[in-house]
Amino acid sequence: MAHTMLKTTLTTYGLAKRETTSFHSLISDAAALNLRHVLVLDLRYQEDAHSQAHAGRRSDAAFLLRRQRSARYAIFLDRIREVVRLDKRGIEDDIPAIDSLYFIGFSEDDPQRMELCQALHGLCPRVLQLDIGRDQTLDLGVFENLGTLENLIILNAASGRMSPQSSSVLGSVRMLILDCCFRIRDFPHFPGPVALRELEILWNDAMDTLCNLRSREHMLDRLESLKLTSRIARDLHVNQNGTFLKALQTIDSLRTLELVLAHSHIDEAHIDSKHRILEYLPRHLPPNLERFTFRNGPTSIPYADRWIHCIQDHDWLPQLREFGFFFLADPDRDYEQQGTANEDCLRDGEILEGGEKTARMVREAMAESRRDVRIKP
């Protein structure tokens, strides 16, 4: 979601840049949080053509490039310290304090990452956003000195793992967003309930990730809001369907759930006929939900009667106050194709029409049976 705020960018290869811009934040209530100033640290190396050409003529080219990088990095750290110094002293009255940090290219291979994080000491950000990359060990422990963190966003951490040292930071944030973080392993264990209240798992193996988090003792004990978007057919490549349903159902503290199952092969990805997700989902929702939104594609059509039967049972989700049920077109198909002679196009059109009809039937059943529940349009 775009949110206008001040952005200061520091890179390892150039001067600082400051601009007021529409900064894309994954935090849906960025405006409500009144986030005003993000510090972007771009850690990607971009050698200039002159340096590469000069080093390329030398037999010790690799050594020269490393030395140039080291010198540039030292300047980069000095710039960070100066930004922190000015922010702490509040010298620039027209510049709001830095309340968000965004790392691009944060890597375990950076030997100076500890020094980098120490250079940030004194900042009081509420949001930390990390763009990681593949096959990284994510050590959040280096950010322990940022004691004011409330929201943590991790991007593109595919096939990585959490270090045990991450528990201090991971256990202290109220909101965690995992975006395109495929097959993250080794979430830490916690001795007691953590601060986490809001969790968003987007565009990845979201159902598997929820199972992994639920298996970590106390990680989700106080969770109040969950947004889960599964868009790949390889989801649940590790866990059984029944494991996911149980993991979801046992989050008793959950009050808000937005569930998007946006691929047509959800019950084919892992054969578990005793627990077909779309068939058994209505009876495996957390019992204390107050707000529930469900979006799914054509595979939800055969199970409309399951939803309607639950809706008519007033013991089902007795605290429900808001309900949304929507048909989501199969992203693998093009429903806008032209040519009525094409059989595939005709069939897809029928599926689309049937899905919308099914969703409308479920919403109408809720409106008729539970008049105190607000129906999302």
C-alpha cells in the first residue's frame, strides 16, 4: 500500500538521497501508524565502469575491487552514523525522526553487518523491513539494539533459515509480515507467550509456514489477526492437509482471519482424502472469530452446502460480527478470452458464473440466518 512519507536513501556506492515520495509499505495501516520517515539502506554493490576497467588491467584485480569496496563501505558507515547523529539530536526541525528502516540486500555474507547494525544505535524505528534473498541464514539478533521495533517485514527469504539468535527480536514484535518467503526453516522456540498479535503470510507456501509456526511452542499463543494468502500449487509440500486445519483451528486467540486460497489445485497438491481442505474448512475455523473473509476459486463451488449448513448453526462462530465470502478467478486461466466457439472459453465462463453464484448464495444465507453479522460487499 502506497503511503507518502520522507525517504532517505544511503547506498554503498553513492551519496545520500532524500525525497518525499509515495513509499510502498506492506503494512496496511501505515497511515494510521503515522509513519513519516524511512531510512533505506541499499547494500548491493554496483561498481562504476571506471573502477572495473582500472582493476581489470591489473593482475591483482580481485584484491583491488575488494579494497575499493572496503573503502566505500567505511564511507557508507560514516554516512549512517552522521544520519543517526542528526536524528538523535533533532537538529533539523523540518525533518521528522526516522521511524522505519528498510534494508535491501541484507546478507549473512556481509562480514561487516554487525558493525552496520551498531552504526544504527540510537535510532528508534518502529518498523524494520528486510529484503533478504535466497538461501540465507537470517540472524535477527544483530538488531537487538533497536528496542523500539513493533513491526517486522521479511521479503524474498527463500529456502533460508532462522538463527537461534533471532528469538529476541522475533519474540518482541507485534506484527510479522512474511512476503515471498518460501520454505523458511528453524523458527525459534519460545519459553512463554510472545508479543506477536498480527501475522501476514503472503505469496508463498503460506499454509506450510503457518504449520511450522504453530509447531513452535508459544509463537502464536496471543495472535489476534491472521492474513494468509496461498497462491502456489506446491503449498503443503511438507505438511498434511489435516495438519494445516488443526493448526488453524487451535489458534483460540484469533479474532480476525482473512484467508485467500488462490490456486485451483489446493486439494490436489497433497492427497489426503480424509481432510480435504475446502470440504472441512468451515468446521475447522478458530472458534472465537469476530471478522472472517474467505476468497477461493472454482474448487470451492462443490462445498457451498457445507458453508450454508454451518451458517445456519448458531453455535458456529458465535462471536462473528463481519463476514466476507468471495469467488476468486483461477489465476492460471484467462477468463477474458474472446470467441464463443472455443469450448475452453465457454467452460471457463460457466465456471466463473457458477463461482460468483455460489459466493452470492453463501452471503445470502449469512444475511438471512445471522442478521447481526455485517456482510462485506
